[in-house]
Amino acid sequence: MFWQAIGAARDLSRAQDIAVVLIRYGFGDMVRRLGMADALAKAGKVLHWHVSDEFARLEPPARARRALEDLGPTFIKLGQILATRVDLFAPEWIAEFSKLQDAAPAVPFEQVRAQLAEDLGEAPEAAFASLETTPLAAASLAQVYRARLTDGREVVLKVRRPGIRPTVEADLRLLARLAEIVNAEMPELRRYRPAEVVREFTTSLRRELDFGAECRSAERIAGHFAGHPEFVIPAIHWQWSGERLNVQDFIDGIPGRNLAAVDAAGMDRRLLARRGAAAVLKMILEDGFFHADPHPGNVFYLPGNRIAFIDFGMVGRLTEARRYEIAVLLHGLVSGGAEVVAEILLDWRDDGDAEAQTDPARLRREIDTFVDQYKGVPLKRLDLAAMLSDVVTILRDNQLTLPPELAVLVKAFISLEGMGRQLDPDFDMAGEAAPYLQQALLAHRSPAALARRGWRTVDGALKLLTGLPQDLGQLLRAARRGKLKVEVEVLPLKHFGDRIDRALSRLTIGIVTAALIIGTSIVLTVPGEGISGLSTVALLGFIGAVLGAIWLLVSIRRSGRD
């Protein structure tokens, strides 16, 4: 039960809060199945299971989103992670999760001042020429303040909310336990990979709580854009930045959502769309390190049709091999290479998909049918985001999931095309991606790349050869001590052995049953006392014979079905 799973009184209060919110939004059955109602009863709480008509009229995705909002910062962040898992959830769920806004009531500055002074090493008023105590924004994990340095530069201070980490860690512990219980008690939800999603979320959220990691990510991406003045990444001021504080340049531009201001400023929407696509495609296909949440709230437009990116708390990483696979996949989609697309998707399936009843032949047929409908379609008429969404739907219908970094990538592509079409209705994502795909394919086959992969192969072979004498020595010593074991498992023989074992078991039971019948018949000829004049020994023998016969018949029937 959930009570035993908690195992610590420090999390009980939070468990009660979670149960009450779930019940309020009509998930009372889930609470009961998870055992949380018993935990609350032991804590002396009385639950009211009534759900208001307002919540009853909501569709399940909307109720889930409202529940996550009420559960607070950790669960809002969880919903944002779920919004990236387009391979697990249907579009209506993704649409609701995407509505989760990372906003929260602001904490008074006086509660922030002590932590800020500790991180700065001096009073905030001494570190900055001026500091606005009213936050520019208040999110679930941080608040943002505007300040000015002594040299006149404008900066923003991203301050982690005081005391937020213990609350987040308690929620993460409860989520991990809930995932284990869901796996065990709710088989219909296993396809959503609760344990995997919680592990991914835990890693992402702990990284996001470390503002120093966000600063390093921003500087890394800024380094990749060195020599590209059309892209701006705010500079980090490391003398004040750390785990709980991020001080960076203030971006004075037009927010990505304010398209009316873009038009009023006389900016070129089409150029902005192309530059935004170029920036994200470069991060993904060239650098392998990309902004994982490129929505309009994280983008600003600057004079000269420049684009600034902020908030690098969520980033994605792709190896060189993975970038090549992405290029092959996208090239296959736009060129009609159905077999290539199917092979890549089968290679990408998550390790947990080994248990799924997936038919590779069926997947290939569906991919072939899907790709065939785009043959001969001009590149500029292809909707790359819609194509990726359809591919993910095929994966979901075949009970396949993508590794987390690829699920984030698909969501980033979809967000990117959406932003591009808002700026320019004729935005051609496939056309913008084509040069980067070609470059990625050529780079994989360049002499330098071939030499690099060849050297890695040679290096691995040399390590194997140099370690061979030591491995052989250990093998011989184990043999001399008599500890060398050789195990050979032939699956057909094992199956045959199991069948022989079952047959012998049935034969043994049959012999024992026959012996009991014969013995009982002999005993019945001897006068004795018992039930209805029958000998007690004979009666017990008869019952044993009947049970043995029933077991034998059931075993034979089951064996026939198998």
C-alpha cells in the first residue's frame, strides 16, 4: 500500500495534498487504486469525494492539466515535460500540457533579499547601481529582477525562490514512488512509461534548479554563434552567478508573441522566420546542442532583424551519430525513402519497447504508405511539422516510444515551424532544412569524419588486443583453480526439456492417481467404521485420486492451448 511505500513522515503532508487535488478533479478512483486513501485515513483525514459539475464537464486532458496547475511548481514542470512526449500522448493531451504556464505569485523582495545578499557576497544595493524590487516575471522556480551595473549596463537577475529545493525534492520522491505503484497496480497506464518519464523529469528539473548549469549552456551556445551577429545570446556575469543566481545582460527587444510590435517597428517577418529556422537547425544538425524550448516567450526580436534567445534551462544534446540519423530520417521523409525511414525508427525505439508486441513488417507497411502520399510533392508544399507528427502517431499506434532526447527534438521542430508560420504564412520549413540536411550527410562522409571514426575503431581494437594477455591469464588461473564454468544454453533444447519435464510430471501424477484408485478399491473390501460405513482411509484415498485426476486433466488442457 501507499502508506508503507512512503516510509517517511516528512512526505505525508504532501501526499495528502496530492490526493485531495486528484479527488477534486475526478481522479478519485486513481487515488483509491494507488492506496492513498488509506494513507489519508491513517493520518486522521476525512475526504469528501464529491466532484463539482464544472470539473465533471471537462475532458480528461483538461482535468489533468488543471490538476497539475493546482499541485504547484514541480507538477507544472512535469506537465511541460509531458508536453514534449509527443510519442506517448495524443495531440489533445499535448495541446493541454502545452497550456501550462510557468508562472506563480511573486515572493516579496524582503524574503529574497537575504538569499541574494548571501549569493552576491554583499548587500544587493552595494553590488548594483540600481535594483528594481518589483520582479519582471515570477515563475515556479525563480523570479527575475532588473538592475543596472556601476558601468551603466542593464542586467537581469534570475533568483531561485528561497526554500524551493526541499519542496521539489519531496515531490520528486513522491513521484518516483507513485510511478512504481502505477507500474505495479495500473497495467493500462504502463504504456505511458511512468518510471521512465519520472526519471527523465527528475534529471531535467534538478539541472534546471542549478542556474550555474544554465549559464554554462548559454555560454556554450553563444560560442557556437560567434561570428553570427544576427543572433544574440545574453552575456553571463560570472562574478555574481552561481547555483541560485543567474546575472545576465538585459535584452531590450520585442517579445516573440508581439507580432503587432514587429510590424510597427518595420521588421522583415520573412527574414526573421528564416533566421530563426537557421539558428535552430544549426544548433540541432551542426552543433548537437540546442535550445529545447524555443517557444515565442524565449525569443526577442531586435533592431536590424536580429534574434535573441533566452532561458537555457532546458537544452538537448545529440551525438554525431544521432545527428546523422536525424538527417537521414528527414531526408528520407522529403525524398520518399520509406525503407530508410522505417529502419531508422526501428533503431530508435526505446529499450523498453522490447516488451511491446510490435510487428516490424506492419510498421514498414504503414511508413511506406505514409511516405508514398508525399511523392512528387514540391518541397515548398511539404509541412515538415505535420509529417513528423504523423510519423510519431504511427509510432504511438505501434506501441513504440522515442528516446527522451529525440522526443524533445520532435517537439522543438514542431514549435519552430509554428513560430515560422506565425511570422510568415508561406514559411517553408522543409526548404530551410534541406541545405542543413545535405551538409550533415556530407559531413558524415567527409575524410576527416571517416578518419575520426576509423581511428576510434583502431583504438578500440588496440585496447582489446593489449588487454587480451591479462584476460587470458585470468581465464587460465580460474581453470587451474577449478572455478571455470562453461554454460551453453540451446533454447530449442531447453523448450524440449521443459516439455519432457511436464510430461513426466503428468505421468507421475497419473501413476499415483491410478495407485490410489486401486488401493482405495482394495481397502473398500475391508469392513470398517467411517462416513456411511466407508473406511476413512478409503475415503481419503478416493478424494486424493479425484484431485489428482482433476489436476491431470487441467494440465493436459492447458498444455494443448499452449
